[in-house]
Amino acid sequence: MLKRFILSTPLVREFVMFFWKIYKDLILYSKTKKNLKSVINVSNKIFYLGVPAHTNLGDLAQGVCIRRWLKKHYPQKIVVEIETNALVNTHFSSLKLLKKSFLPSDIIVFQSGYTTTDLGGYADEMHRAVMELLPNAKMLMLPQTIFFENPQNRKRTAECYNKMKNMLFLARDNISYEMAREMFPDILVMPYPDIVTTLIGQKKYENDRDGIMFCCRNDGEKFYSDAEIDALMAKCRSFCSVSKTDTTKIGKTADIVKNAKSYIENEIEEYSKYKLIITDRYHGTILSLVAGTPVIIIKTTDHKVTTGADWFKGVYDSHVYLANDLNDAYEKAAQVLNQNIDYSLEPFFEREYYDKLPSIFERMN
């Protein structure tokens, strides 16, 4: 009864949400403060900033892979994880505590993803705040998709990044790489695949396979309407079974974040039960390949998914197909289902990219 009253009364709802935000900010600040105070005057640290704290399995998979990569290549270092909302978008910022805990020998590693952008969220603001706070720090910006609607926001970010003395910026696709070269001429920029690609080839799945799984987004980046996707699914049902999912999960956020590795492993296991995935999710594409499952990519409103597929050309050609439209996706699906597929792939991206990244980063002055 009380909950219904709160939700139905705008002023009461705003009042409750305001104080709920303060409460959550205080809890996060207390946790972050405790973590940072425990490493003051401790050398040999890596600050992993922007750790995902929501239910998108793609971002959470990046977090799992970043932790795995840090443990593999920097086992002697202490890793301190900090959420974006502990530094910005909060009533109790931990920026001063970060500065106090940071030593010249420490390293900053930023979360990968669609975070060099003004399309939403607070990651870009967090990046700039940390860079202004620690301009001499050694920083690794893990692979980013770049897009700015507002030229002033783009200019502001460019000016901030170009002041960094010791930063490596990795771009997640060719369009972002060209943007980064133009925006950041004064720092080292490289094209690099998404870190979740390091999971490809790590395990062979032995499940019986049947049908098509559609992994489709339900947000502002989707290009095709629900009705159009439903029509394609209906056509595909004429020759096989069809299911649908998304990489953004419904459930308690705290549980999904805490148990991210298990959720991701279960998602991959599910993908390994199908002969084909059709997706407009970039991490839907990658997780399909982790499962050894062929994937057809359909377009979104931006370049992230389709240009990200360029990484797989000449590597996994038998498993990755880019559809021009939904009719093309249907035709490609019929073709793929009639092929004899080897569902095991080689761990190309870990071997050729992420095992080599530490030496590239360490060569920086």
C-alpha cells in the first residue's frame, strides 16, 4: 500500500528517490573509502576504474576478462576496484581519497566499452575527472567505442586526454580508431579488439545443437523494430526452432554483479546449445564465438556492432556473417544451417593481442 502511494505521487516519489540516492551514495563511499585507506602508502598498485555495476552481461564479461588479464599479467600487483559512481555522479566523491592513495609507481586501468561518448552515463565525466586529478599517472584506456553528438563535448574530452603525459588509448573498431587519431594526436592510440575476445577458444562445448537463438537489444541503439524481428523469427520457424534472449538480464542487480562470472558462463553454455545466433549485440557476437556458435550480425543505429565485426575477418570467417538487412539475415541463416560446422575455435585474440599488450604498455615512458 505504501509503495503504491509513493509510486503514484510524483512529489513523494521524488523526495524518496532523492534520499535513496543519498543513502546509496553514502554506502558506496564508505566501501570505497575503506578500500582506498587500506592501500595508502602501499606501492605496486593497479586502480581499475569504472568497474561495471549493472546487469548488462557484455559489460560484466569485460570486467571478468579484465580481472583475469590483470591476474595473469600483473600477479604481483594489488588491484583496487572503483565504480564510476564512487567518483562522479555522487554526493560523496572519492576523488580526493584516490589522489591521496595514488603513488607514482601505480597504474590506472579504465573499463572498456562504449564509454568515450556523450550518449549517456557518467564514464566520460569520470575519465576526465581522474585525468585532471592525476595528469602524470600511467594510464591504460582499454578498448573504447567513441561517439559524440555534441562537438563541444568532443572538444572538451579531446583537450583533456591530450594533456595526459603517459596514456595508451585503445580503440575498439576502425571508426573509433580514426576518431581517436584525430581527437588525441598527443597520446599513443592503437586499434585493439574487445577484451572479451580473450575467452574465444578457451573451452570446447559438447552440447547437442539445434535451432537459432536471437540475441536482440531493447534500447535506443536498436535499428529494427520488435515487429520486424518477430517477423524474421516467424520466417525462421519454418525450418527450425527459434528462441530469443538479450545480454541485459532481468533480476537483482547486486546478485547479477556479484555472480557475474557464473551468469556469463551460463549464458555461453546456453549459446552452445544452438546451431546459430542472430544478434545486434556486440557482446552477443563475441559470446557466440566463445560458445563456438556461428553468428549473423544485424545492424544497430551506430557503427559499434558492424564495424566491430571487422576483427573477425580472416580469423573466424566460417563463423561470422554480416547481414545487409533482415532478408539477407534470413537467407544467410538458411545457408549456415545447411553447413557442416566445426564448433571449436582457436584462441587467436588472447595469443595475438592480450598476451602482447603488457609489453606494449610497459614500453611507454
